[in-house]
Amino acid sequence: MTTDTSSIRSENQEARAAALLAWYDAHHRELPWRTPPREIAAGRRPDPYGVWLSEVMLQQTTVEAVKSYYLRFLARWPTVADLAAAETDDVMKAWAGLGYYSRARNLKACADRVAADHGGLFPDTEDGLRALPGIGAYTAAAIAAIAFGRPAVVVDGNVERVVSRLFAIATPLPAAKEEIRRHVQAMLPADCPGDFAQAMMDLGATICSPRRPKCMLCPLNEGCAALGEGDPERYPVKLPKPERPQRRGAAFVAIRSDGAVLLRKRPGSGLLAGMAEPPTTGWTARADGETGVGAAPFAAGWRAAGSIRHVFTHFELTLDVFRAERVEHVPPSGWWWSPPQDLSGEALPTVMKKAIAAAMEGAATYREQQDKA
DNA sequence: TACACGTGGAA
DNA sequence: TTTCCAAGTGT
């Protein structure tokens, strides 16, 4: 502020923000949770509950995947009080398929806290939001800016990409995070931090994309250092990722005469915590573990039903699937028979749905049920 | 700081 | 097919 260079840079940053906001006015995406810039300018504010819900769902998740979940949650639990009054199991069921299931548990815990400790109103400061479960640095800043108009510095993966290209930042992520934050801080317009944050993210999502960025259409192309160098895709610089180890296990899908499938609940912590599954073995790091029919949870007419593959963030799983039909096993406590009409509503992660689908293929019991239906 | 934690779409 | 990775958080 006091030296010539910083005031010059400040003017540049101001011009950049203005160009970005003009672009956002004309080209912003229409999203179910978004209040468009025209309405913001008219004084309208989005419902903090909707902003929070969408931000949590969007963590590491694509916009397309989130849309239908967001709409379903909002229709079923229109306010944070409704969500606080809900059963955690129902929230987990509604979240099934979206991934990163600790988000769902934290979502519910956060709603409980807002209802119990904040009178049903979300805190309107970054610090207040940051203290809630499932709300980290990014989400706290995003809610503060978008829902409450606070001048918070919002840095997500999009912003990291845009800024690291704009300034050709050679430091690999995540070490470059602080430097990126400083640049965003310098650009931040005090009068519309919410639009600015969303504009940066829209730009990163639609123009300054990871591959083949559309620099010709970019409102910030004039001063972009990476474009000047000729290879914007070089940024952001990231450390190479460790390769994904292979794991193998088995899943045992027991089918009752009426087509019901035997399920149980996974442990409360770790992978797919608290979600439903057909009985499975542990997933060993080795590819040749004890995963055959010998590992079945109880005696039945188990038959091999092929195997499925599923990719998790940090390992790749091959699951050998076994099927037993016309099983009349009395479920141990915590296990239950899920009738065909209930199955789609269970808290089944995608990997487990794949395993069950593989078992059903060619299952006579299941075919009979389908024919009746 | 480093790792655990899901899924599906794009190139 | 393979690789990347999307509006990150918790530990």
C-alpha cells in the first residue's frame, strides 16, 4: 500500500478482478445452489444452509455428481433443523454413492451443532464456521464469502490452478498454497467477495481447465504469465503421485428364497465407515490372500460369481464374488435381510452395489423375483 | 507434512 | 486402457 510497486500491483489486481467479475456476469454457470450475480446485486443473499450443503457435497466431487444429491437432500431436509432432527442412518442412505462418507457423518454432526449451539443459525464468520465438523479452511471461507458477504480468501483447486498459471508459480503444491493465498488476497474486491470466489471457481472449471485451457476466451489472458511462457498446462506444478497398490478380497452375497440379500454394517471408522455391505473378507495388501470360498461367513451353497474391480483413492480392489441362493440363515445381531424393494434404499457404497449386481447376474432366485415384479 | 478417504467422467 | 482428478477434511 505504501510503496509504488505494491500500489501498481494493486491496480493490476483491481483491473483483473473487474475483468473477472464482468466475465462472471456474462458467463457464470447456473447451478441449483447458486444465487446469480444479478440477484446478489439486487441485495439477495443465498440461504446459508444451501450454501453449506452444496459446499460439503462439492468437496473433491464433480458438479454433475452433486446436483441430484443436493436437490434430494434439500427436498427431504429443507432446513438445518430438519437435518438435525433426522436419523444419521437415513442421512448415510441418502448419501450412498457420493463417496467420502465421513462427509455425511460430519454433515449430520454439524447440523446437530448448529441446531444445539447456534440456535439453528450458521455462524457468520470464518472462525465460527471453521470450528464446525466437516468445515475446513476452504469451506469456511466459501460459506463466509458466498452466504455472508465476508471478504474471505477462498482457495480451492480451481483457484490454485488459475492463480498458479496467472503468476507462473513454479513451487509445487501444496507448498505453494500460501503464495497463492497472498495473490488472491490482493485481488479480492471488498464489495462482492462471494461473486469473486465463485467467478474464480467458474473460470477454473470452464476456461482455465486442467487440460486444454481455453485461453483465447479467458478474461485474464492478457497478464497471464503461464500463457506468456507458452505452456499453461505446466501449472500448477504438483509432486508425482505414488502408485496405487493392489488389494484383493471376497464378498459373499447370500440370497433368501424371497430374493432378500443378507447385509451387515461396516465398522464405525475407516474405509466406508458405517455403510452397509454383504459379508466380506478383509482386503489384504497381497493379491494372493485367503479370499476363496473358505473365507465364507457361514456354510451355504457358495458358488463363484466372478469378480469385480473397484478403484479407491489409494488402492485398487479386486473383489471375488460368491453367491449362495435359497439361504435361510438366521442373521447374527447387526446383520439383516434386505428385501428386493429395500435394497436400493440401503446405505450401500458403489463398490458393494457392484458386488451385489455381479452376484445377481445369473441368480435364479433373483430372476424369479424380477419376473414376478 | 503425509496419508486415509470414493466415485465417475474425460481424454 | 490408463491417467488424471473435482468447490478438501481429519488425523
